[in-house]
Amino acid sequence: MSSHTASLTPDDPYDPRLATRASGLLRGFNQAGVLSAADVHVARRLGRLGGEADERVLLAAALTVRGVRLGSVCLDLTAVRDAVAGDEALGVPVDTSAPAAADGLAWPEPATWLHACSMSPLVDTDPAQAVGEAPPMRLVDGLLYLDRYWQQEQVVRAELDTRTTGADLSVDTDAVRAALTGLFPGAAPDRQRLAAAMTALRPLTVLVGGPGTGKTTTVARLLALLRRLPGDEPRIALAAPTGKAAARLQGTVQQSGLGLEDVQAQTIHRLLGRQPGSRSRFRHHRDNRLPYDVVVVDETSMVSLTLMSRLCEAVRPDARLVLVGDPDQLASVEAGAVLGDVVERPPPPLVGPRRQLGQLAAADLGPDGSTSHEVAACVVRLSVTHRFGAEIAELAAAIRGNDPDGVLELLRAGGPAVSFVDTD
């Protein structure tokens, strides 16, 4: 098929991309290359099981399934038309100038579409409804979810909120201060030191930063700090979404020279104990918690919402959970951008001042000793690049920020690591 073709060709009744029994809105959106045959089949099946015949609701269901397929766990019905325009679903570029393409389809009017979904037997609109015999979809704050993903989102939210709002852990402040001095001898502000202090005090630390900012080095130092505190040596688990990432994490930690040669890393699935025949059920869960005192997860941006919810349920409430990664890198191959959402969320309203954190890392919190919204939400962002020059870091930030003028300005300014070459 030509790359300029805007829609699937209905002339071939055996085209596997076509849901041949679909009609109405589902058929039109399928032929336009917006919905896959699988999206349509799931929506039609839900309609049959739930007694729903409204084309608008079935279209919303199919688009929600499509969103999960493309990595999003919810659908904003008021904005989906703009989001779909120009998308290359099914490998078929959508030409928005063509009458049969996404922009020329019969999109329902958003207000009536939302109302139809809210009245559907397929949709629950109660955000307080617990797990049980709930409908297969849920509409909350204008966002439409498949119910399982809404439930998983609530698990992650509740677990992280509990860790964020809880009291500081009981530690020997003097011992923490002495360990920090030994591991971070410099007096200048150091966000790595702040991350280590937070891990000593809080049951949750979210450590983020771009490439070369020292995230893994910080992990080694904070683990060394925890081992230097009085009391029993903490049981440590290192995990990552893939075997390659786990091996890289283990190698850096073991070679840090901080006495961590015995610390092993593994995949998150192996840590939780995968059950034969299931991709989402594990041996460790809310009723059979992990035995570790510290759980560190690297490359968290790759962790799907489903896997993160299982992990949060399995970590003991009194254990420290450290999430590490770059929210601008290595997106999950499944649905949910968990790390990005965790970093962007405001702190829960019950978060109070971090007095002990201010006592241990005052220089790292700003001139007035105050904490930012990120720190209040247990997020520490590393920004100093150690792996390459400042010019490359600034250029990468401009590219990620979609700032073409800034990119050209940095290139033309030049430097030891950046140059701009004109060609014919």
C-alpha cells in the first residue's frame, strides 16, 4: 500500500486489518486506519456482553483499547480528535486532508459523547467504587479508563501517597550525618547527598536525572550509607525491567569501592516471582510481601503501570522504596508512563515540613532551607552532567524541549563538544 494512502482498502474482504462485520462509526474509523480490527472486536464484544448498542459508547471503548495499545491507560474524549489526527496507526499514515481520514470522520460532539458514556451500563462513574463486580470501564474527571488500569493507577497512587505523607523513619540522625560527611565530603550543594539523606529518612525516594548525572553512582552511595547506620544490616534488592539493565546496575554498584560487592540485581519479574502461565500474577503480593528492607528499581521509566502496581503491593510498608530513572528516556513497552506521572504529580496535601531533612542537607535544599514541590513529593532531580560536557547537555535539553531556535543558537555558539557545520 502506498505511504500516501489515508485509509485501509475495503475492496479486499480478507484484509486482516479490517473488522468486516463492523458497521457505523466503528467501521468508518477502522477503514480510516484509526482503529485496528482488534480494537473494534473488543468494543463490539463489550457491547454484546453489557447490552450497549450506542455507537458513540462503542467507539469510545475501541479508542480506549487503542490508547492502551499505544501506551496510554486513559482517554480524554474532549481531546482525542486532535491526538488522533496525523497518527500512523497500523502503519498506515493518516492523511488529514482526505475525506475518509481521521479528521474527516464523524466524531461525536464531546459533551454528548461524555454524557452517553456516563449513562452506559459499560461505564462506572464512581471514583470511590472498590474492586468487585464493576463495569469494564470507568469515567473519572472526564477521562475514560479500562477499569483494570484505573484500579492499578489507584494502587500506585495510594501506595506512593502513603509513603510520601508518612512520618520520617526512625534513624540515628547523628549517624546519618556522619555517614553523609564520609560519602559526600564537599560542602557545596549536592543533590546526590540530598537523595542519600532522603533515602535514610523516607520510605520513598524518586531519583531522576538525565544521562550522565550520576544516578547509579548515587544509588551505590545511598546503599553504602544505609549499611553504615547502627542496627541490623539492611536486606537489599536491586531490580530493573530487563536483564541487561539489571546487569549494568549490579556492575556499577559492585565496582563502586563502597563494600557492596555482595549486592545482586535481577529483573523485576524475577524479584516478584513470576507464576507459570501468567504475565501479571506473582508469588509476592500484598499478602506475601517481599522480605527486603530496601528495594531499588532502576530504569523505572520502562516499568508499565501493571508491573508497578504489583511491585508497590509487594514491597513491605516499612521498607524503603527507591525509584530511579529518566522520565524523558526509555518509555515502557506496555501501557503507562508511571515515572513521568510520579515526577509531575503535586505532593499530597498532608505533606508537612521535612525538618530532619533540612537538618541533614540544609545546603542542598536552597538558601532558605525550604523544600521544592518535587522534594516534598520525595523526588530528587539530578541536573549536573558528569559524563559529557555542558554543551551537549544543553543541546539535548533544547531538542527534548522542541526548541529549534535554541538548538541552532547552541550549535552556532559552538564549544569543545559542539560545532555547527554548514553544507550545500
